[in-house]
Amino acid sequence: MTFIRKEPVSFTFGSSSGRDVPYLLLWAQEYAPRLLIPEGESSVELVFSEEMHKDLPTTMEGVPLAAKWVDTKHLLIQLDAMRAGDHRTKELYMRMDTLVDLSGNHLGAGSRSLLVQQVPKYAWCYVHSGELAGGGPRDQFYDQVVLSENKQSYVGIVRLGGSMGDGDGTSYAFILEQKGKGPVVIEDVFYSTIEPEQQPIQWMDAKTLIYSSYYGVYAYDIEKREKRILYNARPSEEDNVNYASYDTTRELLHILAYENRHETSQLERISYKSGEASPQRTKAYTSTTLVAKYSDLDMSIIPTVKGTYWTRLQDGVPYTDFVSDSGEKMTTAGITRLVAEQGAYLQLYLKGDNQLQFSQWKIWQPSQPAKVIANPPEDSYTYASGTDLFSRQDDKYYKYDLSRNKWVLWQAPNGEKDAEPVRGKDGLYRVRLK
């Protein structure tokens, strides 16, 4: 007898009508493999790597689907049984584990179910001008877009879901888009716990991306299609990363890592240029504290052309040090959330019984006293987009107006009614197209 190891059966998307339908197929592991397609598609065709038996998939509840085999490799599935999902999507979650090829070989472990999502059509625009950003055929599938400085490339981000355990991070898929080229999935699933400038991935330069989690800091070369480790926490997780930020002006990577997370909240500061063998280390640089259950405060680092804003703990609450290029240091209470020409916006906290409690917002020019500003609308979510602070309350968006010290209802530059400013340094909004 001869035993031959066979690769598991795989499949991809095929357009049943022969049209060039944009799609994304993500192998999202525990978040369910998912196929994103435009709203309005009435069917999908799956193309298998092997000739298959004529068994049919079902819904996750075991209900038969309106599906048929066009031939032994092409399965046509009608999308009649879709349900409403989050963010105006429609979804069909299917069991695929009964499908086998003619030799009895099954699908791979990570593809024995499939979540099909119909996504409304969206476009991306700049908050201040209303001009189009991105412009690729898959832009509607992305929850966030991060543009390179030369605008020739960008990363589309798909939010997959929150932590599966007690952690405070979010899992994303990262897709590289380049003009005139097909998409490249950088990460099908990445559990991000560190998001400088409120985005889970950044550009180091025109050809290199950087992203981080508890477990390490990683760089991705878009020309070589290679990922490399810049910092790796030990398997014991005692030196997990609390924060990491790349300074494009000085070409420095800054990391705050726990000295022993199992025993203390004390953080070591590590700074170095990529490729350096001996980074600069500052033991006991600061410590962190709980800001929510199971969630330590991320001690943010915001490099700017004029200097760097560092967060550290003082008397149990966050303070910001601004260190200029000349070495001059200025300090104020609060953690910096956004640095713009008008100043640094800081969030102030007070000590609580078990964790920090939000107090107020202020704006600070390091050479001047900080000024308290109006708090955002009650029960709203506040975030930075470009050079502005925004706050979402229900389905309304407000922008902070410094000249009036007031939160004003935001309206899209082109008057679009169905638009939402999205967090991140590029200052973009997403608008639904009819």
C-alpha cells in the first residue's frame, strides 16, 4: 500500500454571471472565514480546487440552501436566506464541513464554514475638502483606510471583532491596495492592542508598514511582500508591549514594554533605529494603571516634527511630557490624544476606586498654560480624525470648534447625508452611495 498526503480541498470566489465583481475572501480563523461582496448580488459561485461530490452546504442551523452544482468544481449558491448583520450588511453563514472531493478529502480546518456578507457601496473622501481618497474597487469593504504619503498605496482595514477573551484589543484584516495591482492580504487576522494615531497600522516609509500587539512589533515590506519582527515578547508574556510608535522624522522606533507584567505594571522604554543591535533602554521609565476592567492604560507616544509627546504616570494619573529636539521638557496633566497646529488635545483622568475615571478635556501649547475645553456631548464616543476631534452620539457626529469652544454638528463637505468621519491620521470620511 502507498499512502500519499493530499492537501486539503480549497475554494475561491467565482462570478456566476461572468462579470468582474469586486470581492474579498478572508480566512479569518475563529472570526469565521468570510466572503465580502457588493450589495445587490443575488448569488455567489464557489470554485473548488478538486472535483467534488454533490453534497450541498446548509445554514449553521442545518437548514438546506438554494444551491446547485454547475459541474463538479463549481457550486452556485442563491442568496435568498440572508439576514441583517451589523453596519447595514446582510449575511449568510454556511456550514461547509459536509463537502468532500471525489477521493473523500475534506476542506481545510479553517474553511469548513463561510460567512457571506453583502456590503453597501461606500466611497472614501477627505473631511476638509470632500475630495475622493482611495478609489479602488474594494473600498466599500473597508472600515478604515490608511494612505501612504505619496498616495500610491493604501491599506484597507476590515474590523473582524473584539477580543475572544479578557483582552482589550480588536482583530483586523489588513489588505494592501496599489494602483493597477490586485489586492494583497497582509494579515487575514491580526489582534491589535496598540493603535497610534487611532489606527492599527502605520506607514514607516513609502514601502514599509508597521503594526503592533501585546506580543510584538512587526514591519511589512510591500515590495518584497515580507513580514519581519522588530520586537518579539517572550512566550511567558512577562515583557508584553504596552505601546509602540514609529517616529518618521527621526527614524526611531519607541516601545514601552512591561518589565514583568505578572508582578508589576512598571514599563521599560526601548528606543532604536531599525537594524541597530543595541537599543537604548530606560528601566523603570514609568508604570501604567487600569483604565477599564482587564485593560491597562496605553501610555501613548506621539512624535511630531518639533518634538515628542510622552505619557507617564504621576501620582497615579497620566501626565504628558513634551520633549523638544533641544532637550527642553515641559509637562502637563492628561494623556495626549491628538496633536494639531492649534495644540495638543489631552484627556484628563482622576483616580477611581479600582480604575481611572474620566475628568475633562483640555488643549495645550507646550510653551503656554493648558486651557480646559468643553466636554463632548454626554454618552458619546470621542476620537481623532486628521487634525480634528470628533464625537459620535447615536447617529450624529459633532466636531470640536476651538474658536467657539463648542461641539458643533458635523456636515460633510459635499452635503452628503449618509456620511461618517472615520478615526485616523488621514482625516477621512466614508459616505454611502445610492
